[in-house]
Amino acid sequence: MTELQKQIIKLFKQGLNKTQIILDGVCMGHFHQPATMERVNGPQIINGSLKGPDEYSLQFGAALPACQVLFGVSKNYAKTFEFPLWLEEKKEPTRWDIYIPDVWADLKI
């Protein structure tokens, strides 16, 4: 987490403390670097940028591909699961692509 992110979270918390609002968790958006902090008073989820890297994010070393955090909540828990959704299209096959022959005769051992 960058120093800028830490400062923004600190200011946000100071504002909440003045209002006496109690939250189970916090989701903040449009930082150029996704992050999650587990806290005693609930998770703090920081979403990445929808547009990806730009000149501004390059200045802070936070130029990651476009990403959003998908997370679930329930009646009993502030966060039940979390997955990063990388929004840039892959241009090459991943290492998990496996060829499965249509006909067993095509299979050569």
C-alpha cells in the first residue's frame, strides 16, 4: 500500500469517528492499485482502476492493469470471499489451455 493510500484512509477514518457511524467494512474505489486490509473492525477493500495505468499512476509506481475486486458478503460476515478481476484482455493463451482430442483415434501415445 502506498503512502498516499494510507493518508486517504486515515482521513476517512477521522471523518467516520466524528460521526459515530459503525461500519462492518469499507470499500473504496479508483485507486490504481487494489489492496485489502483485514482489520478488527472489518475489512477495508480498495478497488483498482477501471482504466488501468496512466501518467498519474506511473508517478507513484502503482501502474497495474485495470482491476476490480469482486467480493461477497453475508448476514453474519462482512466479507466471505474475494477475487481480483483483471479487466485487460489476454492476447495469448494461458498455460492452462489443454488440447483434448475430439476422437480418441487422434490421440497419439
